Amino acid sequence: MTVSRAINGHPYVTPETAKKIREAIRLLDYRPNHAARILTGKHSRSIGLIVPDISDTFFSVVSHAVQETARAHGYLVWLAASNEDLSIEAAQVETMTHHPVDGILLVPCDSRNPYLKAIVGGTPPIVTVDRPIEVATTDSVGVENRIGARMAVEHLIEHGNKRILCMAANAHLVTIKERIAGYKESMRKARLPCSKEFVLKSRASAKSALSELFSSRERPDALFTANNASTIWVIEALRELNIKMGKDIALVGFDDVDFFTLITPSVTAVRQPAAELGNVAVRRLLERVNGDFKGSAVRTILPVTLTVRESCGCMRSAQE
């Protein structure tokens, strides 16, 4: 009992006794049995993180921030990727629940799926990252998707563009729906024609859509791409079609990626605070785990910024 108290920082252990125990631990190379800790009702000192795609730049930054923040608080992170597959995600949640972690950070594949109702509000606590759950109430951390989209489109309008099209991958996601809504709000406010968004499935679909658009009489002045996948596909398609960004067409994307500065012209994009998203999500989850916060579910929204470069038509000197 005394050893257990010393390891867990219990105030009833005298400094002299604690020092002797630490020395014995060092000499014996003792390691606590975490399985036994869990059986006695103690925390596992681990949390789960489930993201759609580890290779995605945005989620890799979020994952790194989650790991660093968790480690700073003495927690290990179990990382899993759902590959945007609901059955994989559900299995991962179940595994983490039965081989217990103290809490789960989740980026849901489908925010409306009924299975989510059964996993929130219980044990372990769940905090969603980026995509809030729409069919149940739980803590969530996200960004200003609608405001960011408006910032992007209004910047294109300020350049004198009138025919601005929206292109998006994964348009079924709640975050992308918010960005599309922001695009439409800005177009209506400026009294400009607002066409239905182009839903992209791949680079080939982006090339096909752009080829058709630029062959028509009403070719677009500018493009707003609603996520990094659509931005990358559009950039590749424009290059293959020999259509120059910043000259033949203006472009602003949502979700900045570091290599956008290496492209010529460099890409103007809405930057999400990905690292802060991970940091805040961990802190919120640990507040629930440790009982520091017992109030109703909280939705935290972080601000975004517009990083102006050259693809929108701005000259390099105007960015400085």
C-alpha cells in the first residue's frame, strides 16, 4: 500500500519513505502493471485517436499534436485510421472501449450514423475532432468552416471575379457542407450567379470537369476548392490542361498545405489551426477523464486565417 501511494503521489507518504521507494524502484527496475491498475479501477493513462487517413497532411498534423499534448500530460496515444470506412471505425471504437483507454478522440466517417448515439455520453468519454456528431451531443472541437469559405470567396470577388465555381471532394461531410454554404452566402451577398458545387471523386473527375468548363462559352473566372484533396486534384488537372493559375484562372483553396508555397504560382488557401485543434481536443478529453469538467457538452470553434499568395491573382509584393 505504501509503495502504491508513493508511486501515485499520495500525500500520506513522508519524503524520506518516498525517497527510499524511488531508490528501490531504480535498483529493481520496477515497472507498474497497467493491466492490474485497470482491474483495480485506476486509469490506463492512455487515450485513443481515430482519424480517417493518417497520410492526409491535415490529420497527420492533428495526430502529432495529439501525441505531443498527451505525452506532456503523461498519457500514451493509441492511433488508428478508419479509411473513411464506417465498419472499420465502429470496430476500432469497440476495441478501444473493451481494451480500455481512458477516452477517445474521434473524427467520425459519418456524423449522422445512428451507431454514434450509443457510444456518446458513456464510458469512455468521447470528444470529436474536426467533424461534430449530428445525431447526438458530445464535446467537439472544430474550426470556422463557413467563415473561412466566405473569406476565400470574398477575396476572389475583390479581385473582380464574377463567375466563381466551388469544387469539393467528400461533399457529404458536415464540414464541407458548411464551406459550401459559406461559398453560397458570399455569392448571394455579392449578387453573383451561384452555380451548384462540382463534387469531385478523383483527379480524373477534376480534369474532366475543368476540360468541359473551359470549352464552354461561360468559362469560370475563379475556383474555390473546399478541401485539400480537391485543391490538389484541381491543381494537377489545370497543369495537364495547360491552364495557368493566377492568370487564366484564379484559385483559393480551403486547408493550407506546406508544399503550397513550393508550387508556382504559390497557392492562396484558408489555413486551419490543425496543431491547436489536436491540443485543445486532448485537453478537453482529459478534463472529462479526470472529472475536472462535468458540465454539458461543449462545442469549441477555432478561428481560421486566409494565407494570401499568388494563385488568386495577387502579386508577390502585395503579400508582403
